[in-house]
Amino acid sequence: MVGLGVPTALALSACSSSGPSQTGAGGGTGGSGKGGTSYWFLTGQPQQGIREDTVNRFNKANAKTQIKFTEFQNDAFKQKIKTAIGAGQGPTLIWGWGGGGLKSYVDADQVVEMTSFFDENPDVKDKIFPSAFGAATVNGKLYAMPIETTTPIVFYWNKKLFDQIGAEPPQSWGDILDLVPKFNAKGIAPFSLGGQSRWTSMMWLEFLFDRIGGPEVFQNIFDGQADAWKQPAALKALAETQKLVNADGFVKGFSSITADSNADQALLYTGKAAMMVHGAWTYGSMKADGGDFVTGGDLGYMNFPPVDGGSGDPDDTVGNPGQYVSISSKASKEQQDVAKKFLATTMLDDTEVKKWIDSGNIPVVKSAGDQLSSVTDKNDAAWLSFVYDTASKAPTFAQSWDQALPPTAAETLLDNIAKLFQLSISPDQFADNMNKVTAT
């Protein structure tokens, strides 16, 4: 899943970025097997500046053990890192999204197991949200450190439109289905959706799978169990999705609306759609582009409601639990030691945490809650507190499926999600198609 970064004070971004490839102060790229300790990460402000500052502060405090960083645009990074690591020429510190990409590194013995690192540095592990470690875990062992920020998926609604029909925010899936005809009767689309982007539709399945059957439903899929997509809870979630589509729950023409243009967000803040399920990063862009929609208090938000009779915990969430950094197994012992010192002493220290909060993000650490009192705008403070509570209190924070699964399976998933929402395949056909690519 990719979210759009927005140039505002409160621009909560997911994993996209832009800008030219650059080499950090004091260094070239350098492979893991030679030269100094190296670190590759993404461009795009404000994230880029914070990452640079963290490395520079470490280098200033450790004159004899410098880290050289190199920056890449998102797409260029994905191509370069895969090729470089495969050739044993990747960086010492490997930035990424965890999940399926990390698992591929583990399967190829390209990253260091970090369970012992956290055992030796219990204070480091203890300060990070427990829910962030899921996407850092492969076969029960840790291979990455959760870093940077957390961005859950959020259920948004337009308060003015709810007032128009005299309705309250939905407290269950049944309430959602009941609201659909009421908004349609007033000529208001119940839900906005940028369906052409596909990953926006995926958010609905992520929540429904969890709310109906709990996190183990997708965990069985991730683990490669045979026929995992045909678990009863999975088939019910797929069927409920199509029930919402058939009821005209989404704006007309949703399959041709793109999320990259922020057109789906515009439908919510201009009053053409009453509700939207989307990433936390959209708060910043709606504040920037939506007039007084956010500043005037018309934006409502909450976690996705429970499904009637479902066994999932309504405090669970989905999205991007964090970003992740691993250590190359091809790096020398000296390079690995420098990398571990960097992670233990400087990554996610108080200075970096404050910078993430000042940029309008919630870092993946428990102490972030203590710093929110410094946010003076009441809307922003309430929003950031909500994101913090959602991420920190979630029993399970499931990673976005297109990041959790290997790239080939993820593409098949997105393609079949589009077909499911277009009603061109049935839940059984969807499950059959997906079982072919995820079962091991």
C-alpha cells in the first residue's frame, strides 16, 4: 500500500516519496562487504531530513565509526536494493517495510537474526509498540527493528452529512449497511473509494477478515496454509464486501477513481460522500486541501467498527505498523557492530521522536504519547492522540497485505480485489485464484 506525502505541517505519509537519488554527507554508496558502514533510505520531506539528522548525530558522536547514507526515490530504491542485496553488495543497514520483503531476505540468508540484539538491549525493545514487531518477525524470530512512524487505516465520516440525515456514526457492520440506503435516498454516496488504485479497496477486506474471524485468518494465509482463502471467515468477509457493493455502498464510478489524485478524499470533504476508509496520512492532505473541513471540526474519525457476531477484537487495526531496518548478513563484524550501536543509541532517541511528532507523525514508540502535549492546535492534538491510541493499544496491528505478501502474490491479490469489487468474480472464485499463489 502506498500513501501520498503532503507538504503540510501535519502531513502523515505512508511509504511513498519523491526526489533525486543522493549520497549523504561524507559518503558514497559502498557495499556491505567493503568500506564503512552504509545505510540506504528514501528521499521525500519531512522524512528525508529526519533520517539524515539521525545519521549525522550518530556520526558526530562517533567520529571513528561513521555511517555513510545514500538516498533513493521510492521506485528506484525498490529496484536497486533487491539487485544489490542479491549480489551481496547491499548496504549494511537495510531500510524497508518488513513483511513479505523481509521474509524473502530471511529465506535467502541475507539479513542477520536480531532476536539476540533485543535480548541484549531490552530497553530498545521495550520502548517500541509491541504491535509493530509482527512485520519484523519471520518464523517466530526477529530480523528487523521497527522504526520511524505508524500509520493505521481509519474510518472517516463527514459530520455535516450525518447531521443532515439525523444519524450517528456506525457502531457495527449492521449499522453501516443500514446507513447506505439512507444516504443514497438523499443523493449522497455512502462511501468514497478510489477503486482504480486497488489497494484502497484492499483496506476493506483487511478489516472485515479481522473483525469477522480475528488476525489468525490472514495469518494462516501468510503462513501458506492450503485453502486458507476458503476459511469460513474469509469467504464471509468476501461475501459481505460484495453485499456492500450490491447495495450501492460506494460512490458511482469508484472503479475509475484514483487515490493518487486525492479525488477520493475530495468526495468526503466536499460533501459528495458521507464516509471513507483510508490511511491516517490522508488527514494532512484533507487539512491542506479541504478548506475548513478539518479546522472547522466537520471531520469525524474512529477505528473500524466490529462485525455483528464476529470474533475479531474491535481494537485491532491494519495498515503500516512502522518502517523497518535490518542488518545485512554480508556485512563484516565491524560494520554489523556499528549498525547495532546506531540502532541501540540513536535510532528513535528523544530527539528523533520529537522531530517525527513535530512533522505531524506518530513514531513507533510509547514515549510519543508524553510529547503530544506540545501540539498546540486542538484538532491536530486530538488527531495525533487518536492515532497514538489506535496504534499503541492495538492487540494486533496487521500489516497491509500487499506488503505482507511476496510481490507476485501481492499483484495477483490486487488484481482479484479489483474484480471482486467489480462483481466480475465470486468469493469462491477469488479464493480459488488466491490459493494458487499463496499456498506453499
